[in-house]
Amino acid sequence: MSFEDIRLAIQAWASAGYLPEALAYGFVVNALLAGLLIGPVLGGLGTLVVVKRFAFFSEAVGHAALTGVAIGILLGEPYTGPYGSLFGYCLLFGILLNYLRNRTGLAPDTLIGVFLSVSLAVGASLLLVLAGKINIHILENVLFGSVLTVNAQDLAVLALVSLLVLGLALPLYNRIMLASFNPQLASVRGVAVKPLDYLFVMLVSLVTVAAVKVIGAILVGALLVIPAAAARLLSQSLKGFFWLSVLIATCSTLAGIFLPIALELPVPSGAAIIMVAGLAFATAAIARGTLPSLKGNLG
Amino acid sequence: MTALETAPPRLQGPGIEFSGIDLNLGRTRILDKVSFQVRAGSVHALVGPNGGGKSSLIKTLLGQMPHQGELRLHWPASPGTIGYVPQALEFDRGLPMTVDDFMAAMCQRRPAFLGLSRRHAPAIEQALARVGMLDKRKRRMGALSGGERQRVLLAQGLVPEAQLLVLDEPMSALDEPGVQVFEQLLRDWRQAGTTVLWIEHDLQAVGRLADRVTGLNRRVLFDDTPQQVLTPERLLELFSSHPRQQEASS
């Protein structure tokens, strides 16, 4: 069964009155399918991002996507999905950053600061060149996400990336975590610490780029961090941490896509998704401060 | 005395031979022609001042530091398992990770958030029981005291059972009951013929528990039984900033 079959079935049920009316529109179903694919992956991978303190990195890769889009359009890729340049540039960004971190011994936040600034400078310059050639409003979709433009190709890319990330990150979950706790211990236990670091950087880059269409370059990094941060506040074990993060990311993504359409609010999908996730985080923070079972735990 | 106590230990662990190990980091000489041997199945302590090269020597042994000279492990049969107990872990103290989660992350492939695997659960339970942490297995790692966390680190060193154990200051945070647990583990390892290379600052404990002790301050300053070398003169020389060039007593 293809995405097209699923979409048509959902649309038919919505038209028959079994599902909310908004689902009668193909683009809404596509966007929700995209959310269902990427939400759990972002939530799950986000737990490792928080454990490894990679939050700033995921933000930087998201911002690098802006430059990737600009390069893609300049190179003649379709502006609705310049995936070649997006993946290429963001992977290069992540790999080079990790390489220099290993070689220079500079603190990660310092290097990320340098890379982020330079990448944005290049992106801004290219966008100025592009301003005369394309409708610059298209870039708003890239910056903040748009549910209107998610098509079958985007869903296929999302499905492929999600499968790849889950297929690699789940079997290596313990090892990725262990490498951040104590690289020497990890190495004795047979973990290839440096290759695994590169792999993790690549996975974060891939999932970030795949989610740009729905969430937008500016905000995509936040969905790797906010659900995991909220789950960390409420959980007492890794089980709760992981599954709660997946749940919050998935619900935020679906609600952020669906609510603006259902309520006819002029809010971009990415912004709505992050606002819902932010609400979940605020609720978690309040719960931690007030619920006796959570209060007093080291946060 | 039981038959078990009189039986000679099974020599499972390897002998270790450090021969002329040199290590430079940039322009700094970290290790200078370090040569000594660790007897198979013995508890061998490594003492010396901070910055004296103990941790670097351990990294060299674990294959994580490029060096000159020869380092040989003489396994009795095929190479066995090497266990390592670090001094500390770098982790967010607020991370919702229980003792069980940590042990699962260390010992099994199945993602720790799915719980202990059936295959590893008995060994993990036994290891936690041996270090007296079984009743705290559901507590978060960040909520444990330093001594309790150290016991958990010792527990992970027990799964899988290692034939060579490298311990990096395992007693630094232990309280009195923890010290007793550690002493029992050392007795068990000695009886099992496990080779133990043990970095330690507590010289009283070394004198009481080690079979042999090497004093390292960039170079080997002594290498003999604790009774022979843990004398005030030797220790004064070991912990002075500029130790005199001296051959190892071995």
C-alpha cells in the first residue's frame, strides 16, 4: 500500500463523515502522514541529543539547511525540494564540524558558534542573489515550514530517512549513550567511539533535513530538544524518558499541523508545532515544581 | 579450611609485560622507559602522584594511546575479556536513568529503555547483589551518593566476567561498607585467578590488599611487594616533584 492509497482512503472516510472534515483535503493528510513519520523519530533521537548535550548542534544543522536550500536553488534543483544540496550541505556541515572538534580540541559550542555564523553568512549572501530570480516568499516555507507543499516525494524521503535512522539508532542506542558517559570505558567495551560520533552527527543531520519541509529550517532543531527536555523533567527512568519524548514529539507535530487548519489560524506549521511542544514543556516544568512525586528530584 | 580454599587458583588472567614504554604528548614526556611486569592472576597496584602517568599507562594498556616500546599480554589460552572500572562518569545528574538502566546500557545491545534483556538480567542482578546495590536498582544514578555510584561502576566491571580488570581509583569515593565490598571483590578475583591492575592513592589499602606495587612518576621508581617498597623514603621520593633517576628494584 502506497502513501497515495492511504491518503485517498483517509480522504474518503473524511468525506463520508467518519473523520474530521479537514482530512478531506489531500495536503492535510499528506502533512499529517509526514508528522506521523517524523514526530516519533525526532522524539526518540532527541533523547540521545539531550543525553549527549547536542542541542546546539541540532539547532545549527537546522539553520545550515537554509544555506543548503539556497545552494540547491542556485544549482537548479526544484525549489520545492532541493534535497541533493540540502542533504549534501548539511551532512558536510556536520561531518566537518565533528572532524574539527576532534582535531582542534575546541569546545563544541565554540565551534558550532563559528560554523553557524559562517554558514548563515553564506546563506544570507546566496539568498540575496536569489532574491531577484525567484519569489522570495517561497523561502518563508523553508524557514518556518509549510504543510501545503508536502508531496509524495517528501513522504518517500521522510519514510526512507525515518527507517534508516531507526534502523541504525535503535541497535546502537546504548553504545551512543555509553560513548558520551565515558569514552574510555566505551572503548574497552568494544564501542568505536569516534566513528559512532560521526554516525550520530550524520543521523541528526539527516533527520533534521528530512523534517525541514514540515517544521522549517529555523525551528526543526527545537523538536529534537523540547520533547526530550520535557520528558526528562517528568521521567524517573530511561523507559519513561524515551517513550514520553516520542509521545510529546508526535502529539506536538500532529497538533501543530492540524490545529491551524482546523481553527483557520494563519500560523505556519513549524511555529505551531514548536508552540505546542513548548506548551508541553511548560506543563512539565510546572508539574515538576508542584507534584510531590516529582518535586525535589535533581533536575 | 575447605577444599575450595586450599585449591590453587585457576590462572585465567593474563600476565602483562610493559617494556621500555615511552609516551610523549606534544613536547611533554609523560612516560619514560616504563618497564615492569604484572604477574598473571595477581593484584598489582600502581601508585604515584597526580600527573605521574598512571592514567596514561592505563590508556596505553587499553590501546588508546600511541606509544613506543613493547606491551605484551600473555594470555594463558585464547585472549579473554578485559574489564575496566573508571574513576567517574560524565553524565547529567538529572538524567532519568536508573541503576538498572545504566547496567543495561553497559552490558546489553537491546536499547536500555526497553528494560533488561532476559539473557543479561541474571548476571546484572548478581553483579548488583555482589556490590550491595540490588535494593537500589530502581534509583536514579544521579540520586546516588558518590560511594554508591562507585559501587555501580564496580558492578558493571563484573559483567561480563573479565579475566583482566583495570581499576582506576575504585576506592576514591567508597564509604566503609563500600570498602568492605571492594575488599571482598579483590579476594574473589584473586581466588578466580583474575589479573587486577589497580591505580590507587590509598597506600594503606595498597599495603593491605596488593600482591605487588609499582611506583610511577613518569618512570618506574620501584616495583616490589608492598612490604618491601612502601617505606617512608621510597614514598618521599615517589611523591617529590623531581624524582631522582633510579632503577626499578625489580
